Amino acid sequence: MPTKGRRWAGGAACPQHRPRTTSMTQFSGYIFRQTLWPTLFFLVVLTGVVWMSQGLRMLDVVINRGQSAGTFLELTLLVVPSLLVLVLPIALLGAVLYTLNRLYTDSEVVVMWSAGLSRWAVAGPILALALAGMAVGYFLNLYLMPLCYGVMKDKVYEIRADIATGLFREGAFTYPIKGVTVFVREVTSSGVLKGIFVQDARSTQSAGTYMAESGRLVRTSKGPMLIMRNGTSVRTLPQSGGNPIFAQFAEYEYLPDLAETQGPTARDYNERFLPELFNPDRNLPWDVKNRGRLISEGHMRLATPLYDLALPLIGISLLLCGSFSRRGFGLRILAAAGIAIFVRVGGVAAHSLVQSHLNLAFIHYLIPLATIAVCSAYLSGIDVLARARNFVRKSSAPVEA
């Protein structure tokens, strides 16, 4: 009796007549989803932890300059792309170890192998996710990270240059720059300052204390100027022998250079795109001095996303290559984590080495690519360590006469 067209209850096709590719697709989709959600979880958690620690560095700029919570949030969000570059390979490795361990514990991997799936078939969906992570890593490294760093630096400079927000906070002592203390009792809606107290202790030449009934901030070509009215100054000048000099004034122009008007400094390596890193400007002293660092940073930008594939491959090869253990895979997980840390630290060390030895720039790529090659060989059933030992034995064996 022909079986063509036979249907099972519910309209499903007879299992022995389902196309094999359909089962492979279902298995692949299932493994991909089981790895994707842990990856997102680890990514959010790790990024959040590092983001909070980085956010503390912004508090000094925001609080001392009287900025709002919105400004603080904007500055810290601009750091997120650089954090994602660091935590993405770690999140992928953590997701791989968690997913494969759970699939082993639930005997799902055994079922997949019984269905005829090879190691590469099981690893394929995970590697697809890792390749997607690598693509995201290149986008972050080559475009989004330098863009956000440039915006953040410009924003920080604007905050520091905005003396009105950092200098005059009603009813509070502020410290806009080191050595200067300011207190204003009241700021009217028209911008008039009442009850002004200024102490300048930056140097013996400018040291003094100023108290005035009112005043106003004006901007000049030399920078912001505080015009104080009806007040008293107490200054101690070197020529006075250390004795304080008291003076009353009807109007006093105070130009403290609080706005730091020298302009933004040279663009740091974090703010530069790839062409700027590989071609430093020979006319800029900072670029000439830091040429090795800039070029090494360019190579690292290109090599870092490779770890998004290398680190997950470490977990895949150690968990999939080996016999099933009812006691669990704790030792393999620890071994994978240890090897991943060793590989990643090696990449960081290579960055420091290449800065002073540009001819060793290939090490940036050698470490992740060698890791990918060795792990791929293990997945293919090639015992790389055994072959290496055999090669060493043959090389060191004495030659018969």
C-alpha cells in the first residue's frame, strides 16, 4: 500500500517521511533561541554592573557643575558602546556554557546526536549567534564608540565652560575649579545675584575674599566676568608683608578664568575613527608623541570583535568534545573560563606590547585567530595537542647513523 500522502492525527506528516532538513532546521532554531536569551541576559547584567561603576566617574562633573539627572543619564549612556565591546564576548561565552550544560543535563544533546546531528550541526546555531555578535562588535568599534566618545567629550567641555550653572547655585557653596569657593544667597529671575561670597585661593598673586550685596555675570572676549557691587575685599599680597588689605568698592570686576576657555584638548584615541588611528597627523605634537599608541589602537579595534567568536568557540569545543559525564561538567566549565581569561588577557598584553613595537602588530590578530583555529580543529575531531606532541617527539628523536 503506498504511503505517499499518509497523514497522522492532527494533519501532521508521517515522521519517517518528514524531510530531514526540516528536523535540522527545527533543532537549529531551538538551539539558537536557547542561546540567545541567556546571551541577552548576561549582556544586560554585565553592562549594567560596569555602567554603574563608570557612572560614578561622571558624578563629579555633573554635581559640581549643577547639572540635572537627565544630563548625567545622557553622559553615562554615551559610554555604553565602549562597555558593550568589552562585555559582549564574555556574555556570549557565559551563554554558551550555560546553554550547553543545561542541554546536557536535560539529555537534549544526546537526543540530537541520536537524531544524527554532528558536533558542527549542534554548534552551528551558536556560531551563527557569535558571528552576529562579531558583526555588532565591528559596528561598535569602528563607528559607534568613537562617535559617542566625541559627543561625550564635547558635552563635558560645554558643561565645564558653562560657568552660570556651575558657579551660581542658590543657597549652596560651589567649587567650580580647584581653589575657588563661591556662595550666592539668591538668584533672581532677571539674573541678578544677591549676597555674593567669593574666595580665591589659587595662588598668592590672586588670593582674596570678596563679599558683595549684588552682582551680575557678563561674558566678555576674555571670558565670563563677575561684576560685583557694593562690597568689601580682603586680599593678602606678597608686597604687603603678609598683612591683609581691606578695601570697599562700589563696583568690582572679577575675571577668574573659571570657564577654562582654552578649548577642548587634542582628540584622544577613543574619539578617533579607524583612518585617523592608522594615519596620525604629523603636524600635531600629540599625534607624533602617541603614534605607536594610536596605530596599536587601530589594530585592536579590528582584532577585538574576533573574540566574540573565539571565546564562545572555547566553550563549545570543551563541552561538545568529550564523553558524557553524569557528574556534570563543572571542571570543563572552569577550564573554559580559565582559558578564555588567559586568551583575553593575552590580547590586552599584546596591545601594550605593540605600542612600542609596531612590527609585532600581527599578534593582535594571531591570538584570537589561533584560538578559533585550535577550537575548530577540536570540533572536527582533530587532537591538536596530540599531533603537536608527536611532532615534537619526531623532531627531537636522534637520527640513526
